[in-house]
Amino acid sequence: MATTIVVGVVIGVLALVVGALIGQALRDRREKAKLATASADADRILAEAQTKEKELLLEAKEESIRIRTQAETEAKELRQEVLRIEQRVSQREENLDNKQEAIDRRDRGLTEREQRTEEVRKAVEELQGQRMAELERVAHLTQGEARTVLMTEVEAETREEANRLARQIEAEARENAGPRAREILTATIQRISAEAVSESTVTVVPIPSDDMKGRIIGREGRNIRALEHATGVDLIIDDTPDAVMLSSFDGVRREVARLALTRLISDGRIHPTRIEEVVEKSRIDIESEIRTAGEEAMLKANCAGLHPEIVRTLGRLKYRTSYGQNQLMHAVETANIAAMLAKEIGADVNVLRRGALLHDIGKAIDREVEGTHAILGAELARRYGIPDPVAHCIEAHHEEVAPASLEAILVQISDSISGGRPGARMEALESYIKRLEALEQIATSFGGVDKAFAIQAGREVRILVKPEAIDDLGAMRLARDVSKQIEESMEYPGQIKVTVVRETRATEIAR
């Protein structure tokens, strides 16, 4: 049994040894196979590298040959260009030499000509002196006396010719410019249709009964005081039946008070607390109406894209009038007239539309800020990004700033057309009479004026001059001076025609 175990152990050991030898042999074989594979790969890579090196060397040689050939070609072209330039320079130098020679010859010729001219001039002066001496001897006049006589005759002839030419130019201007101007203005006015609105600084609010007047006044007048304090408007309650009058120079305040009072009368509850609530609500509603009115005016004038504050200020003109003409309607009408004139004449339509629409926007704030409405309107426009050409139209429409563009002049014309058309505005009798008197005083303030009459409702000034004091040319100058003085010193709607009449009468008595 022990022998069997020993034999088994020996056999096992021998098996392990044989297995280890076989494993070592297999590993040696695999290592040799790997070495053979690696050697083959190395040989292949080396062969590929050698092949690639030969290809690169060949490409490098070809590239060097190509570059050398290209360089030689470019060098040849450069040499040819240098030769051409040298030829041109040589030719130019030759031409310059020829021109210099020609200039030298011309200078020599001019010098000789100047010398001959100087000799001729001296000879002419000598002859003129001899002739003048002979003329003085024959005419028994000195040169100064002859010049005086000649200048007097020439001045008279020139004055007469100037008068004739001035009359001819004026007649041609009327003949050519009149029909065209009438055609443009007539077409423009015919295309404008706007109602004339007459408003004042007083608004009448109807009330249902006299008992309501007492409720509006309140105990010891507390309701009317509260209403006046909240709105800034004066309430006039007199013996007029079924009516209360609201008085204020500010149309927006007056409209707020009218709306609030109407609501209070309709509601029936009238006491200070309720008055404050209704006035505040009415103020909000009127502000909304102002914005709506500004937006509608902007759309009617086709001036979209204005700043919201500009639109709101523009809407305030709905409650502002000038000589009875509603200023918001006047602004829209002026913008449409300006656009038509721009299309006829070829001016910038967009600048004219905006300039004409906003030309009176300063009237919405001129009672709150010191300054003229034209300057205030231009400052407001520039503050909210309105382009300078449009702002210039605003500030120049009353010539407080001299017009510097065609558009500014056309805004003035459009404003005059809208304000001066029949039915657009109304004047108080007192201001109308003062304007007529001022026109006559301006006319009679000039020298040589005999009489002056304001006629055609102040649209024309007829001036009679003394014929012995003012000639025809002086009459034309007088008409221009009077019209300029009227423009500088007066404000008026539309335009005023100045006519100077010079009459010469010859009277003889037959005996």
C-alpha cells in the first residue's frame, strides 16, 4: 500500500515536470512566433518608410523645379516690366523737355507781346490826351465839368431804365408765377374740408331746475368752493335760468369741470368728498380723451411713430382755440395742406407733415412755461427725439428764427392758408379795429405818404403818395418797406396786400 502511494506520488511529480517542460516549450514557441511577426512588421514598416522617403524626395525635387521655373518666369516678367517703365520714363522725360522748350518759346513771345502792348498803350494814352485837350478847347469845358454833365445824363437814363426794367420784371413775375401759384393753392384748398369751430373761454352747463343751483352752491357755498378748488375753474351762477357757466382760460380744466359737474348733476349727490372723487375720475377720463385725440390726429396727418409724450401734448390742443379755430383741427389741416404743397413742389413730405402737425404744439404748454409757443414747441420736440429739420420748421413758422429750409417756408405758407381761409377764424371787434389802425399808422409813418387806407377787412393797405416826393422806383421801394414793417411788427392771419398809388396830374386853364 505504501509502495503504491509512493509510485503515485512519483508519477504525479513526473507529470508535473513533464507538463512544466511542455508549457515552457509552448511559451518559447509563442515567443519565437511573436519575434518573427515583429521582425516582419519592422521590415515592412522600414520598407514603407524607405518608399515614402523616396516619394517625398521626388515630390520635393519636383516642387523645387516648379518653384525655380516660376521664379524665373516672374523674374523675366519683372525685367520686361522694368524695361517698359524705363521706356515710359524716358519718353516722358523727352516730352517734358519738349514742353519746357515750348513754354520757354511762349514766355519769350509773351514778353515781346507785353512790350509791344505797353508801347501801344502809351501811344493810345498820348492820343487820348491830345484828343481831350482838343475837346476841352472846342467845347470850352474842363474834363471835370464834362464828366459831371455826362454822369447826370447817364444817371437819369439809368434811373429811367431801372424803373422800366423793374416794372417789366414785376409784370413778368406776376404773369408767370401768379397762375401757377393760384393753381397750386386752389387745388390744395379745394382738397381740404374742415369745419370751423367757434369756442370761447366760457362753457355753459345746463341744469334741470333752479333747485339744483342751490345744491351746487351748498351750505354757505362749500360745494361751489370745493368744485372751484378741485378744478381750478370759476363757476358763474347768476340769474340765467337752467344754466351754470364755467370760466377758465385753460380748456382742459374747463372740460374737466364740465364733465364733473354734469356727472354730479346726474348723480344728485353733491358734497365736497363726492366732488373730489368725481373731479378726479373726470380728470382721468379727460386725460384718456386727450391721448386718444392725439393719436387720431397723428393718424389723420399720417405721422405715425411720434413719442407718447408728444402725442399727449398734441391731444391737449383739442381744448385750445385761436380766434375761434380749434388748434388740433388746425394742426391736422395744416399738415395735410403741407403734404399737398410738398408733392406739388418736390419738398420732403415726411418733414413737412410732422413740422406742420406739430408747429403749434407749444400752445399746449405756453401757459405753464414762459416763452413763445414756437420756441417752446421746438424745445419740446427736440427733447423727445424729433429730428432737427422738423424742430426747425416749428421754431421758424413765425420767423422768430429765420427759416433756413424750403420745408420751414412751406410750413409758414400752410399755416397761413389754414388760418386765413374764409370761416376759419373770428376776431373780436376791438382787436379788429386796432389792427386796421395799426396798419394805417405803419403806412403813414413813412416819408412822402399823403394818405393811407386799410381796406378789404384789413387784407389790403392802399397808400397814396406825393408824386413830387416819390418817383416810380421809390413807390416800389415804399411798398416793400411797408410790407416788411408790417411783417416785423404785427401778427395777423393770412396775408396783407400793400398797394402804393402814385398819381401825376397836369392842369391847365383855357381862357
